[in-house]
Amino acid sequence: MSIKFDDFEFKGDTKFNIKDAPTKVKDLYKNDEDYQVLLSEYHKKIDALQSMMYAHDRYGMLLIFQASDAAGKDGTIKAVFSGINPAGVSVHSFKRPNDEELEHDFMWRNMLKMPKRGMLTVFNRSYYEEVLVVKVHPEILKQSQRIPEELTEDPEKIWQHRYEDISNYEKFSHRNGTRIIKFFLHVSKKEQGERLIERIQDPTKNWKFEEGDVKEREYWKEYQKAYEEMINQTASKNAPWYVVPADDKKNMRLIVAQIILSHLESLKMNYPEPDEARHQALLGLIETIKKQEE
């Protein structure tokens, strides 16, 4: 099955309006069994291409997931990458910066985890938190980030500079072989509320619930505006944003998997072929192995 995801893709050539972006689309699967079959097919194809990327050892791929609380980042990452060879995949979840991280620039801790060549790296939240949470709560700049006062006098310049820094870094990364794909899992406020209530009521899920999540819902409009501006300011041809409807988790996971597969398929890569001398040497080793069995 091929999913048409052009409507979810933003490369900076069209304006993104978050109010026009759907949080639910028509089901891409017939039933639960069909969903599992489709997802399994994606697993096999992604795993095969990731193995080739690992052997090719030229490209790295960074997958960034941003979303409101309870949009389904953890579950989507788990569902999409189940069955993929863990040797070629790394997942990093970024919480509030610790003291050491705050002693550096806002992208430092993420740069340390960028993918090596041949690797798929997943960021559960990322440097984009610095133009989301920090933008909605600008007091963080002075209270914990310890930025010189003269640099915080004009907040609008800070955000514009951060958009520019992020875009420049993503451009730099692309030029060095790292492909960056960014997902904004777009959940409705109503669906988010139902999921938060479910977390409270379900003993197997309420460990994930934080009281602060409810308080942050008071800033829903501010966050929606911040997401919209983030995408408009940092979407590009080489580092696109995908605004994925997140009210249906199964749909969301199928869309994400299809997008990842499509980007892997676009890479010009192959398994390394030995030169003639090495080929003959390897053939000679076959006889050695057979003799060892005698």
C-alpha cells in the first residue's frame, strides 16, 4: 500500500496554517488485522534498507518527533521501529536540560547525539523545544539558560536567531550526508484531553502522567502558534516537516512509516562490492572453511 502524504509535507515553499491541518483522516486500514499486516510490511522494507544504509556507510538519517503531550510520540516510535535491527538504530529522548547541558548553547546536547554514517537516529523531542517551550515561557531564558542580558532585551530577535541557527545547522548536516526528516504529530485538544484522563485512570499508564501537563494545556493557543511559526520558519526542501494527523494512532503510525520508507528509498546506496582481488580471496576462504569441517 502506498500512502499519499503530499498534503502532510511542508518544504518551506507554501505557508503552513495549523488551523487548516487535519488531526484525523480517513482510515488507511480495514481493521486491526489489516493494520498489523501493513505495519509489518513496512518493518521488513525499512529494516532491509537500513541494513543497506549501514553497509553503504555514507548517509545518516535523523528523525525528529515533536508534539504536544499525549500525542503519541513514544508509542509511534516503538511501533514503527519494532523489528528493525537495533544495531543500526538509536533513540534519544530529551527531557528538561540538566545543569551541564545548560552550560552550553541550546543545540549542544542534541549535536552530541547526531547519527553516525549508516545509522538511523530518532529524537523524541529535540532542539525545537527551544522555540516551543522556551518561547511560550520566555522567563526560562533568564531563569535557567543564563544568557547574557543584552542578548535577551529583544525576545523576537532571539527566536529569529534560533530559527536561523537551526536552519543553518540542518543545511550543514545535509551537506555532510545526514538526511533530516521532521514529524509534528498533530493531535486535537479534545483527543489530548481524553488521553490524559485515560493516563490518570489506567494504572499501567498513570506513571507517565505529570501534573504539569494539565497546566500546560492552559497555553494551548500559545503552543499552536509556536508550532505554526516553527514549521514556517524551518521547513525546507532538504529538511521537510510532516504534519501528521494524530487523533488515530494507527493511521499516524502507518503514515510515519511510509514517509520514512520513502526517504530511505530515495537514497543512492548499495551494498559494497569487493574488487576482483578481494573477491578471489574470499572464494579461497570457502575451501578453507570446508577443510575445517573435515
